[in-house]
Amino acid sequence: MAKRKLDFLKYQTLFLPASILLGGLAIALAIIFTGGININKGSNTGNVAGDPNQQVPVSLDDDPVLGDPNAPLTLVEFVDYECPFCQSFANETFSQIKQRYIDTGKVKFVMRDFPLDFHDPAATTSAIAANCARAQGGDETYFSYHDEIFTRTAANGEGLPSGGYAAAAQKLNLNTSQFNSCLEGEQFKSEVTADVDYLSQLIQDYPAPFSMDYGAPTIGTPAFFLGKSDSSGTIQAQFISGAQPFESFAQAIDALLNE
Amino acid sequence: MNKILAALKLLLKNPLYLLLALVITVLLFLVYFVVNDLSYYRTALSLSSGPWFLWKIFSHHLWLISQATSWANVAAVGLVAALGGINLSLTLLRVVRTKVFLGREGFSSLLGTLGGAFAASCSACGTALISLIGVSGGLALFPLKGLEISLLAVAILSVALYFLGKSLVEFGIAGK
């Protein structure tokens, strides 16, 4: 009994630090779930950190487009060809979006590059390869090559098996020597890098929708932007984070179509 | 092992604490995944908050992780959540019966429960909780894609449960 009393007194001293620790945890969780700390990084946007509905201007650049160029809505994806979640989106969800919204002329789909450095060099190589395919066959070929990459890649930076890029080009009846020369010469590397720089700058200039993960503006792939089409080549877009299920895209697209 | 069994038997004999363990398990499982993918869930919540829609979002998240890693990774996170639930519920039982708040297992129980949060993954590359501690490549950089962290958390929580069981036996609350 006396020993238990001693134990109790010994453990009682832990009560205060444990309470502080648990209290700290509760506060940390509260900050996380309420949208993070406002870290508005000196931009003049007046954004409120962590607002997922904050619209941001997103340029379509001269990147590949799938669907009717006059479609009322535009969906932009920033893709990393080595990201397994981009792969899941491409192999599962994208076909549903294409069938219901792109093929029916409601949405045009624009693909931009965002290879993550920890998936390189495979991620950048794949992005360049897709652009090399586009150089030969246009946007439709780009998207066919995109499908080929995601069917063939082991993802997470492991890339395609040896000869995979050329085999995919051959399957699409591209000129393989021209394709290989383009890929080996990294002909479109600056194009890919420009996309990465663009998105990196965007999240600094407009941190609000990207400040939902632990307070700091961060972005992962796949990253989507949905907005009304604009002849200026820049859309005012809502950020859609991650490989959401088809239902999320349908909700967002239908809501915008009904406006 | 006997001490762990004694703790589990005690839990089974106390339906209220068993229910509490189940509730904590479910909550921890949800938190482990949600905390790794806040932007995914906040995007979803900005679109709809219907229960069916949110269930679809969560189940899709689990499916994505199973595709990027394996179902074993998802199950391991579930096991961490279950052990966390059992530990917390039994700790509360001991507090109520003995007024002793923390024992030898307190720190490891907390460590294992928090560690579980790092074992879950997200639905986008580059935004998981583990990036907070400098692992920018996320769980993809681990050979078992984060299963290592789950197993470590399971080991820590099992040790915590052992000491908790021992303490409950010593206090005469659980049978030997």
C-alpha cells in the first residue's frame, strides 16, 4: 500500500507536463483544422490563409489542350508523371471526366507539368517525352502518350523500363529516331521547368488556397484548377487538391456550369 | 504477453470502456488520414458536406493509398489506431479506479499514438505530414512505403499495453 502511495506521488509529478503536452496537441490540432496560421507572404492579394474557395489566376500558357477549344469551362492539371496519385487519377477518374464533360464540349482540359524533384530524373524525362510526342503529332498525340506513360511507369521515380519511351512512341506510330533525338537532347526541358517555376511562383503570390497543409503554402500533385474559359488565356480558377474522386470534379463542374 | 491478455480481458469485461476504445480507434483512424491530407479534405468540404459524399471522399482516399502502397499499409494504420484506442481507454479506466494518471507506459503510449499519424499517407505527392520533419519525398522514399513507421508504432504501443496491463494487475484491477 505504501509502495502504491509512493508510485502515485511519483507519477503525480508527470501530471503537469502531460497536461501541457496534451493541451499543446489540442491547440496544434485546432490550428491545423481551422486552416493554419495566417502567413500571408507579403503579397498584395489580401488573401486569407487557408481559404479553399479563393480564386487564383491561372495561365494556360501554350500547353496541350484536350476537348472543344470553345468549351465554357477549363480544367487545368499540373501533373507529375511519376506521382502514383496522378497515375490513379489518369487511369481511373480521368476517363469519367472525359466521357461526361470533355467529349460533350462542356470542359476543355489543359495539361501542365509539375515534376517533383524527389521523383526526378524520371519525372522530368517523362514530361519531356510527352512534349516530344506532341511536337510530332499535336495535342491529341500528347494525350495518347500521356496515357502510355501512366500505363507503363512503375511510378515513385522508378520510371519506365529501359526502352519504354521509344516503345510508347513506336506504338503511336511516331518517328522514333526523331523522337529519341528530341528526348536525348532534352528539347523541351525549359518548357517543363517554366511550368514548375510558374506554379511555384503562383503559390507564393496567392498563398490562400495552398496554405491548408500545416500553415505554409505547399502544393502536391496532382493539382487542378477549374474556372470559366477566358479568351485571354488566363482563367480565374478554383484550386482542387489531390486525386479527388470523380464525384468531387462533378460537383465543382456542375456548380460552375449552373452559375 | 499475459499482461497484455489481462488488459484485453479487462477491457472486454467493461463494455463502457470497450465502446470508448472503439470510438477512439475510429477517431484516430480518421485523424491519421485526414491530418495527412488537409487540403484534399478541405477541397472536398468546400464542394459538399453530405455524409455520402464525405464517405466517398474518405473511401477513395483509402483506395488511393492502397494503390500507391498496399492494403497492408492501410491495415497497419488501422492496427495502430486500435492499439491507441485500447491504451487510451484502459489508461482512463486506471485513472478512474486509482487516480494514477500516468505510468511507465504513458510516454510510449503517447509516442506510439502520435507516431501513427506519420504512417498514413495522402492523396497527393509532396504534402504528407511526414514532410514536416524534412522528408520531402514523403512515404514513397521508404522501402515499405511507410509500413515501417506503422510497425514501429505497433511495437511501441504493444510495449505500452504490456506495462499498462502489468500496472492494472499490480493494482488488482485486472486478473493475473
